[in-house]
Amino acid sequence: MLIRYKVILSIVLSLVGLAFTLIVISGLINQIYLATEERNLTTNVLQVTAELNILTSDYLFTRNQATLDQWTETYNSLEPILNRLIFDEKEELVLFDDLKVAKELQKTRFDELVMLLKENDIKTIELTAGVYKEKISQLDQYSQRLAVDAFDLFEQTGIEIRSMLAQAYVVAILAICFLSAIIIFLSGIFYFSLIKPLLNLNDKLRVVAAGDYKTRIDFKTRNELGVVARAFNHMVTELQAQQTEIKSKQQSLIDNQRVLEDQSDAVLNILEDIEEEKMRSDDLAADLKKFKLAADNTSDQVVITDPEGVILYANKSLETISGFAVEDVLGRKVATKELWGGLMEKDFYTQLWNTIKRKKQSFTGLIKNKRKSGEEYYVSATISPILDQKKEVNFFIGIERDVTKEKQIDLAKSEFVSLASHQLRTPLTAINWYMEMLLSSELGDLNSKQKEYAQHAFASNRRMTELVSSLLNVSRLELGTFIIEPKNENIIGIANGVLADLQHLIKIKRLRLVKDYAKNIPKQLKVDKRLLEICFQNLLTNAIKYTPEKGRITFSVEKKNGNIIICVSDTGYGIPRAQQDKIFTKLFRADNIKTVDPDGTGLGLYIVKSIMDHAGGRIWFHSEEKKGTKFYLSFPSTGMRPKKGTKSLD
Amino acid sequence: MKKTQTVLIVEDEIALLEVLSDKLKNNGFGVLIAKNGEEGLKLIEHQKPDLVLLDILMPRMDGVTMLRHLRDEMKNKVPVIVLTNLGSTDNAREAKELGADDFLIKADHSLDEVVSKVRSHLK
């Protein structure tokens, strides 16, 4: 409840109490006044009755007419006094009526006495003394009664006044108690609703003044102080927010100051550095000049681009190699169709940018470009990202050497090999077929020596044929003309076919063959059957050749992490650790097997690796000398990557 | 007794021609010989061989041209096995498209294998 309502209520209550008290007390006073008045009147009645007694005695003694008149007059004065007396209480009324009767009786007796005296002379009076005495005593009796009645009335009014005074006293005490209660109540209101909360507010204000902005007043009342408390809480919240803002501003000021200090330190350091730098800059300028001269004048084309491939620098050799003038290419995007690029397949460029931009590694490779004149040329290119301290690409630097002549020579070589292989094959086929005829009994039996020689010749020719086929394959791989045509094939069927062809070799060496095909191998896989056969053939032939008799060869196929993994493992001679990194090099043969089999070509693994590289697969191995070798092939279970070309491998 | 089946060999290399024809004869086939495509077409027209062994690289008319004539113009459906040392996919695909029934690399196959191929296509 609002305090003002409490105060108004209290004031109204006290006013009502006060009015009530006043009315009661004024009523009492009025009655006391009336009672006092009656008391005075009764006193007058007593005086008059006393006078009447005296006058009666006088008249009896003197029988004077004047005294009689005076008596009558005095008696008449009693009437108005009695008329003024008004009583409301029963006891008093009885007394009053008695008084009036006594008065009437006194008058009657006196009149009777007067009459008696007037009618008779003294003697008669003597005679009638008995009557007279009786009359006098009656008169006395009645006057006495009148006096007693008046006195009783006098006493009665006194009692009345005392009781009224007592009532007034009680009423006054009650009024005082009531007013005191009102005052205590008001004080309570003032203390609990106003002073205590104000003191609390004062405390909280002190707390806030001391800097604690988390404090709040917990007022649940809805009165005026509740409003104040909410205003206070709101103010403190605002203050807190402001304080927080001030603190953060202060912090940022401090930070700024720190930054400024750091900067000034840095500036000082830089100034110091500049001094040192100045000393070195002359040397650096000289160095830079040398490098620029070197870059400008080298016979290799040097191009520097920004991370987006926009040309920032190109040296003079650009003009000699590509035919474009340096000033024409600056600011343009490197190696586009409009300049010297765009001749390679899309995949090639994707891979190139992926290597230098995403992997941030150098890219080295052979690129076919075209000169301004439209003539095609080949470059051996090395493109490297130059990274800043955050490992972000700052520049790309591309160094390209015109290898068209070398490439042409290579092409000629490969074409020569290709043609020579074909031309060599025809006589080889002839020898092969004639030896076959000789060795068959179709033309008659040879003697044992002849047969032995013919067999040697036949075997040598067979090896020659295989060597020529391998050379032909190598030339196709290097020319890039071979085709990869993945079709849906059953890889297990392909493996079994190759293993069946090699069965007799396995038997001769008394090797144990273990096939291990996982159950989750898809029935159909997109592979180039011929290429896979070549790979299996090479790996298995190696395993057979380079495993001593009674050894074990395991051929396994499994599917793991979305890849098909083929493993050919043997318990053979192994690859010497020192030579393991050269094992895929063309024509390379490990030392330890040169003595075991002097006739190997050193082309098999090179061919397999080339095939896997082009088909989007991988080849790797684990080998330990004298324990064995495990070769792994893997390609995605989605299949081999197709490649356009003209020739298949043999 | 079964009628002798005739194989036409179209091949410019005499050494190969000789041993191949001997082998086929020894295996009971009749053998016809042509040294280039033109001769081959004439022999097919007049002698009607049961099967043709066809080389690719030949003077005057090569095997591919001859095969085209045979299938497209003469509408002749005699079985043809291309037998060559050119291991290129283009040749093989072209020969297959023109209607060759098989494609063998000479160097990779023994005479026995050639004979069994011939037999399998004559069945």
C-alpha cells in the first residue's frame, strides 16, 4: 500500500477519534453544568424553605400582616425556582414530586393556620391550642420534609456530577490511548515504509559510491520507495554499463598506448636497422643488379607472376622462346590460349595449379606450347611458388627451357624404335615359326643334338621377340601414344588367365602358388584388360624368376578404403636396400639378380609403373634381401582413368 | 571324308608365307596364296576360300583396304583373321570395324596357335 494512503488513513482515523472525544466530553460538560445549576437551585430551595420557616415563626409570634405578605411572597418565589428544575432520572423525579407535594402541603397547612388565627382571638387560640399545636407541628413536619427532600436532591446531583466527571476522565484516557496508538502506528509506518528503506538506500548508495556496481536493492513493495528502488537499480545498472564501457575504453586506451609504445620502439628499431641497412644496401643493390642481369640474360625463359598468375616480370628470353614481346605480356594472365598456353589437356593444367597453388610445391614437367607465330614448341618447365612468412603464395616463378629440338630427337628416336620393333618382328616371327616347324615332328625327327641346338635357338629367339615387344611398349609409353580403355571386366578372371599362362614355369621351379582373393571384390571393374594383364604378367614373371626353387608366391586381391589392392609377394632374393630407390628406373637391374638371371631386360617394372601412373593407380613395394619382396598395385574401385591414344601395348 | 577346307594367305613376306602354308597343308588344309590385296580379292572372287589370313602392311593394296573392298563392295562374308606385326589399336579397331573376325600379332603366336585359331573360325 502506498505510504500516502497509510498517512491519510491515519489522519482520518485520528480526526474521527478526536471528534468523537470532543462530542462525548462536551456532552458530559453540558450535563455537569446542568447538574451544577440544579444543585444551586436546590440550594435556593433549601434557603427559601429555611426563610419560610423563619417567616412562619415570626408570623405566629407577631401576627403581622406584613410578615404574612412576606411569607406569601417568599412562598411564591419558590415556584419559579422549582419550575426551573428539570430532572430526567427516576430517583430525582420521585424526590422532586415529593418536594412539590411537601411544598403544597406546607402552603395548605400555613393557610389553615392563618385562617385559624384570623378567626379567633388569643383566647380562642388557647382553646384551640391543641388544634393549633397540631397544625404547627404538621407545618414543621412538612417544611422539614421539604428541606430533607431538597437536601436529598442536592446530594443526588452531587453524585451525578461525580459520576459524570468519572465518565469524562475515562473518555479522556481512552481518547489519549487512541491518539497514542495512532501516533505509534504512524511512527511505525514512517519507520518501516520510509526511514528503514531510506537508510537501506543510503547504505546501498554508499556501496555504489565505493564502486561496487553489482549491488541491487531487493524491494518487493510497490509503494513510492519501490519506485525509488527500481529507479536506483536502473541507475546502478546504467552506471555498471557505463563503468564497463569506461573500463573497456580505458583498456583500449591502455592497449593503444602499448601499441604506440611498441610502434615507437619499432620505429626506433627500424631507425637503427636503417642505419645498418644503409651500410648493407649498397652491397645489396650491387647484388640485385647482378641477379637482374643474370635473369635478364639467361637463355631460359624466366616469368614471375602474382598468386593469380598475372605476369609481373619476364626476361628477354621470353621473346626468343615464345615470340611475345616482354612489354606485351606484362599484366596479362600467364600461359593462356591468347599467349603461349592452352595446348595441353585440361587435367594437366588442373594438376599443375593444384601442385603449385594448393600443395605449394614446385612443379616440373614437359609442356607443349605455341609461339606467337602459331608454331608448337616444347619446354621443360619448373614452376615454383615463392612463399611469404605466413606460408602464403607471394609469387610464382616459372623457368622454362626450350626443349623442342631435344623433344624432336626423342620423338624421332621413339618413332625409330617403334618402326624398328615392327621391322624386327617380322624376321623374328619367321625364325620363330621355322624353328617351331623344325622342332615339331611334322618334317621328320631331328637327332638329339640337332634338337638341343634348335631348342636353344628357339628359346633365344623367343627372348628376342619379348625384348622387342618390351621396347615397343616403352616407346609407346614414352611417346604417350598408348591408349587406356577401361571396360567392365572381371579382375579375378584376368588374374587367373595370367596365372594359367605361367603355370608351367611355376611347375618347373616347383614353387607353391597361393591365391588369396577377398570376397568383397566387385565382379565388374572398369579396367583396361590388356594393361592389367601386362602388369600382372611382369610382376608374376619377376616373382617366379627371382624366387629360388620350392619357394612360395602369393597373389592376393583385396578392396580397402575404396581402392582395389593387388599384392604379388614372393620368398625370393629381395631387392638390396641401397638399390630400392632405383628399382623403377628404365633398364635398371639389381645387382643380386644379374647373376641369377643374366637375360632380364630391366624394362618390366618401368612399364608397370608407367601404366599405373597413367591409369591413376599406384605401385609400391616392401622388400628384404634374401627374404622376399611384396609388390602392391592399387587403383580406385571406381576404375582406371581412361586415356586417349592411338596404340595399345603388346 | 570331309571336303578339304581352303585357306587363303595374303602375305607379302615370302619367308612367312612358306612356313605358314606348309603348316596349314600339314594340318590338312588347302592353301591359296596372294602377295597383295588385289591378288587376294581376285582369288576370293574366283576360288572362294573358306577362310582368309590377312596381313596389313603390303605393297599395292594393304590389308585394311582389301578388307573394306571385300566387305563393303563385294559383300563377301568369308571369315578373315588379320595376322600382322603392327600392334596398334588403330589397326585392330579398324580391322574389327571392317568385319575382321580375329586379330593376331604374329610375333606373339606360334604356328600351332594360328592353326587352332583357323580351326575355331571354320567350325
